[in-house]
Amino acid sequence: MLRIGAHVDQTDPLAEAAARGADLVQFFLGDPQGWKAPVVPDVPADTGVDLYVHAPYVINVATSNNKIRVPSRKILLQHATAAAALGAKGLVVHGGHVVKGDDPATGIDNWVKTFQRMECPLPVLIENTAGGDLAMARRLDAIDRLWDAVGGFEGVGFCLDTCHAHAGGEELVGLVERVLAITGRIDLVHANDSRDAFGSGADRHANFGTGEIDPEALVAVVAAAGAPVVCETPGGAEGQAADIAFLRERLPA
């Protein structure tokens, strides 16, 4: 069976895992909208619960804005180092975007420079994003261009978010096969329904069966990807436990 869990509060990730019956948990190491160094929770080793860390949302190594790009590289490395020290399986980071008027090639070049200067202490998983015409990882054609440049670096992986794909304008039917044709890998799945319509660009998650995504299409993506699953859905322990159970009941044994 696939290992399935949820995004939880960082204060006591293992207690949050137990409350949800989760095989794994994902959490932040501080304020997701801040630039401060990571704060590492006291998590015992060898608990049987797999750990994933999500990097702060403010990170944007693609931009030509030095005031954003330079500190982004710094805290990306800080969070990767801290996550590795925790024994995390991976660090999830958004693909970022370029500023208006810049060629997307500038963003790709900045991603290349990031990995040229950073030795990944654990898998760094670039996640597809929901919106923005200047995004580096919204649509598959953009991910294709990015992956051509960074996919060969040691430690670079991919995280597939179902809500982001739907909101970004990518059909879920056949999505895994299209992604694998580009990246050759899916290391983690963020399984989320979407509150908004296809192609809306809105990143608003919903519990399974309450949003705009066909629940069976979502299950099919999870099954085809065959990767560990994080439910980033609302409702706290109760809502996420229900979503974890929803997947377990429908996935092949």
C-alpha cells in the first residue's frame, strides 16, 4: 500500500500523525511567509512515520530581483540542511516565477545556478504551481523547459499537486503519464481537491468530493503515480483523516 499522510502543524508532527492515522507528515520549519532561519522540532528518529518538509512560500530562486533571489537561495539551503538533519525524505519547494518583462529563460538560468551552487543534502522536490502566467512550473510545457535544465542535477525531484494541476489548466486524465514523459519521476503527490474551476489559477484546496475535481480522477492520479501522498486538505485532523481513509479505501491493495 502507498504511504499516505497529511500536511500538519510543526509543533508536534508525530502527535498530528497519530491523530490522523497517517503514515507520513509534511510540515513547515517556521513561518511559511517569512525569511527567518528554520526552527527544527524535536522529532525522535525511527518512529515509523516518514517526514517531509515544505519550504517557505516566499522562496523564489527564479526571479531576477536580487532582493528576493539571493535570500531565497540562502533559506532554501538552510531548510534543506535542517530537513536532512531531521531525517526527512524530501523538501518541497515551489517553482517560482520571473518578473513581468523577463524571458522565462532567465528563471531557468537562475534555477540552474541555484543547483550549481547548492549540494542537495536530501531530495529537493520542485512542485507544480496553480497560477501565474510568469510561473516556472504551472503548465507542463513550462515544466518541460525547466526540467531540461535542472533534471540532471543530483537530488532534484518532482512533487505533483492535483489541485495545482487542475487550477493551472492541466487535465488530470493521463496527467501522470504526461508528467513522467517530462521528468521521468514523481517523488511525492499532494492530493487535493480544488474549490475552484478548471484553469482558474486559484490555489484553494478542498476535501475530496467537495470541490471541482472528479474524485475518481484524483484517485487515478494517486494510483498511477505510485508515490507517497500528502493530503493538504482543510478540516484539521478530522477532515484529513477522512481524506486519508477515502484514498485507502479506493486504492488497489
